[in-house]
Amino acid sequence: MTDKVRVRFAPSPTGSLHIGGAHTALFNWLLARRTGGAFVLRIEDTDLERSTKEYEQSILDGMRWMGLDWDEGPDKGGDYGPYRQSERMHLYKKYTQQLLDEGKAYEQDGAVFFKVLPGKHIHFHDEVYGDIDVESENASVNQDGTIKDIVIMKRDGMPTYNYAVVIDDYTMGINMVIRGEDHVINTPKQLLIYDALGFERPGFAHLPMILGKDKKKLSKRQGATSVFEYNDLGYLPDGVFNFLALLGWSPRSGEEIFSRAEAVELFDIKNVTRKPAVLDIDKLNHINQEQMKRMAPEKLLEVIRPFWIQMGLPVDKFGDGYLAASLKTMGGRGQTTIQVAEYSDYFLDFAKVQERYDGGDIKEELRPKLKKIYGELLAAWGDGTPEHLHEQAQTIFAANESSMKESATPMRWALTGRKVSPGVFEVASQLGKEETKKRLEFYGLV
């Protein structure tokens, strides 16, 4: 085997890329990128009835969305192909014949069984779970406790998982196997086959389970869904990547918000914990928000624009400069791209403000005073920067014996239709004098 780290992600194309699979792929990718090794994508499509090209494409697209590029795979080729199990049948048959010839396997009812002999001590070191020892008679057992030989080739001529994975990993030069902890139980069986064929064993690292907030196995409702659904729910690829990286691992430095490049620099497989990780959507929301704060307004605009269009907002009426500046004015409010799009709708369409707010809560006796104050503020607009408007407002409010709460609150409602928004003078500055005046006039405030 090569000294260079070679890891793989081997999904079955029987469904889209879900969170558990993306988590496994991400940790393999991190180790490959951290060590300058190779990240291999292998498609395990021996389930002929359920495997489809559409699901395979969906998995590839999901990985690209996550930013997990691979060095070798079915679409890229490489020195260790083919990269689909259905195209590697000659290898399974070759090694099956070797086992049969050496008396280590036998045929029965059209299937081929690997003989599990008693008295063999199986030891392996797991990078996460430490040293694991199993006696061969306990590696594969029937319900009554007797030794159960391992099916390696099924009656339909297809290899079983525990057999194919050994042949594939060895012939592809995979020297570190990173997968979920539910596979720990399979490892002793696979090692028996490795040893019987005289193959050099790879290293192993089994990742902790991901649980729902109720500490039970992840259900689809809780997040075991396609990664694309996270895009539709308003999460950035960077946010999902960052969140998944923290499920079962954390940098020694204690950092929680990082880019892909920073994650690669920080990653150490020895820091992966055995403790089950909890998929906490509140934490995902926080991380996603922080990732959006890190984005340049122009980049964030690329992400938010489709959601504005989906909401029917007149995006084409505005230049990119205005739209990006509007997002900057939001100051990081909103935890998802959907929330950012919704919270910022008033920058694009006054009709949204009118839908939410009718001005009925403005006391009639206060209107003359507010008209005078807002008229004076518009007259003192000057360069219209938030700082200038705030300074002028303080002077005008005080001269009219009004408080910030009394005068700024109705203005906020008139401009945004919301109780909570960025600073009202920041909003007014971004909308501009004419739009600010138009909105105040609509509610009879100037």
C-alpha cells in the first residue's frame, strides 16, 4: 500500500445524500485534505433493484453542494477504477475463486460462504474507540450462539457488503477506513477475510452516532434528509459543513465558526469523540447566521436573490449595489437565508410594509407633533448618512420635547412594517430621502 493517506466515501445510490452520509464524507474529506492524501468516491450499487442513476447523480450533486470534491470517482476516473461496484464483478469472482481453491470458502445452494474458524484472536486499533479484541467464534454467530459462516457471494451472483468492501478497499489502496460506529460490529468479519486473502489491513476510525435532540436515533423529521433540503430551508453549504464538522469533533483551540480551509488546518482525527453527537437545529441556526455574517454582501446577495424572486419581490428594479448595501444594513439579522430574505423585504417593496402595517396604532393627538418632527428631519437630511440622521434626530426630538421611543418607533413601523429592524436611521439612509418621505406620507406623518 502507498504511504499517502487514501480514504473513501462509498454511498449506495438507493437514495439522496442525507446528513449521516454527508457527515461521513466530510470527515474522510477533511483527513485527505489535511494530510495531502486522496479522497475517493466509490458507488456501491450492488443492490440492483433499488440503485438508480438518478440517485447516484443526486449524491454527486449533494457532495458538490457541500463543497466536498473528490480526487477519484465514477465521473473522474483514476488509477484504481472502475469506481462502481457493478463494474468490479471480475474482482469479486477472482478472489472468491481463490478462497474456494484454498478451502477457505464453500458453495451451498448457489451462494458462496466464507468459513469462520474458531480459535482466532482478532485485534484492531480504532482511532476513535481504541483497541478492540474479538474471538473469531464471536465475530459471526447464529441466534443459538454457534458460529455462523459469512455469505460472500449471494445466489444472484452479487457480492455481500462485508465481502465487497474488503475487495474494493484493498484493490483501491484504501489505507484508512472512516465510517459510522454502526460498522464496528462488521469490522471483525471483514478482518477475517482480509487475513484469509493475505491482504494488508487498513487503519480504522469509526465515527460517533448522530442522535436527534431527544437523544434517539436520527429520524427523517429530525434531519436525516437530503442535504438539498437544507438549502431549501435556508442553510448555506458553509453553515451545514461547519455544523457537521462539529458533530463528534472539535478543534483543540475551541473554535466553533470556521471556513473549509480553516477546518482542514485544524482537523485531527484523534480529536474525534466516542460520545454520540446531537443534531441540534438551534446550533445549526447559530452557525449558519455566523457564516452569513462572514460573507461579503455581494456574495450574500447571490444566495438571497433567489429567495427574493421566489417571494415575488421586484428585484430587477434595483442595482446590485443597492441590494448588497441593503443586506449589509441588515447587520447579520436572520439565521437562515429565508429569514434574511423575509426580514429585508421592505428594502425592495413598500407594498410588503403596507400589508403588515396599517398605521392604526398612531394616536391622532400625536400626529401633528410627529409631522413637524419628521418634516424637520427631512429638511435636515444633508448627506443622509445614518450618523448624520441620528445626530439631527436627537437635536430635533429634544427641541420638540419628544423621546427617541415616541418619535423613532412610529418611523420604524412606517418604513419597515416591523417592530424589530436595524436602526431606523440606518434603514432611512439606505432607503433614501425620497422613499423615506413617500412612506411617511402614506401614513400621514409628513
